[in-house]
Amino acid sequence: MKAMILAAGRGERMRPLTDSTPKPLLRVAGRPLIEHHIAALREAGFRDLVINHAWLGEQIVAQLGDGSRLGVRIAYSAEPEGALETGGGIRQALPLLDGDAFLVVNGDIWTDFPYARLKQAPRGLAHLVLVDNPPHHPGGDFSLAHGRVSDGGGQALTFSGIGVYRPELFASHAPGRFALAPLLRAAMRDGQLSGEHYRGGWTDVGTPQRLEALERQLGARAHG
């Protein structure tokens, strides 16, 4: 199974940090955020990665190269200015993902989630990892009951930005710029979306303040 890291966003909420540096290259605990993902994926047995990029994407390519320095193989999916949103970005990258189920990780999160347990294809069209709602997103996104994800019927949890998808979820949609959420909701209505609740470490690194808090948290771990 291949893994894709989403790295094409502009990072508006992270400005001015992202005016000259793409968000995945912002450093935390001594290395770029995206390299934390690559190391965790490699340790879980993922060797072939796809990374999309748009804003300042040449910096991402220059930093990571072909991945050999980090023990992986990287293929890049370059997107036009303004990017293609999550759904469109994944749809464009399908030819690089070999037609099988694949793992996707948002490049602007930090987590200690054990990716190895996601190395099997989902029974339906997708499998999502949900987490407890952070303070900045108290309403959550989706409900989870008996391993199935839905839009209601229980306490809402937050989508972590980690999921396993079958290409069929995207292949029927025309190429271009589109969001992921409508595809997920359609799969929910058809009973094709499974999920799990992860209670370990997870941070949406969406603002400079959260980046600073994560730096403090990881620093405390290192010295604890």
C-alpha cells in the first residue's frame, strides 16, 4: 500500500510564517513537520509515498528530493496555483497510487498514530481515523458507532486528517478542484464509510500559536 501526504495548502492561518515557507516545512522538534510524517510512515512499513504540492512546492521538492535520504521513495503531484483542495488533489494523484487502496495523511497535523494498523484495504470505500474534539473545533465532524461513520446519531468526533481510501471513491468525479467532504458524506449514506477513534497524540498545527504549543509539548516529552 502506498501513502500520500497532503502538502499543497497555502496555510493562510499560519501567516506570516508561511509567506516564505510552505507549511509542511515549518520546523517542530528540530525538523520539518512533514519529515515527522515520513519517519512514522517509514517505520510502519510504508516505503512508497506520494506528496502533492502547490504553494512554494519547489521548496518541498528541494528539501525531500527523491526520499532516499529519509529511507523512502517519493513521487510528486504538482498542482496549479491555488491548489485543488483535498478531493481534487487526491483525484489528480490517483495514477501515482497504482489503483489500490492507499493511506492519506494531512501534512499539517502532528500525531503519534501507529500507521501500521491501517495497511489493509477498507471493507467499504474509506476508513477514517477520528479523534477527540480539540478546543478550536468543539462541534466535531462526524459520529462513530459500531465502527461506522455517519453524520449524526451520536457524539461527534473530529476527523484527524488520516484515512484509507479506495480509488473508486474519487474516480467517478471529474478532475479539477473539489472538496473531500461531499464524497465522504455520499459514502456514509451508502454505508461505505468505516472508522475508528484514536485517543493518542494528535495536533492540528493550524496557527502559529498551536505550532508553539506543539513545540513545548514535544520538548517536554523529550526531557520527561
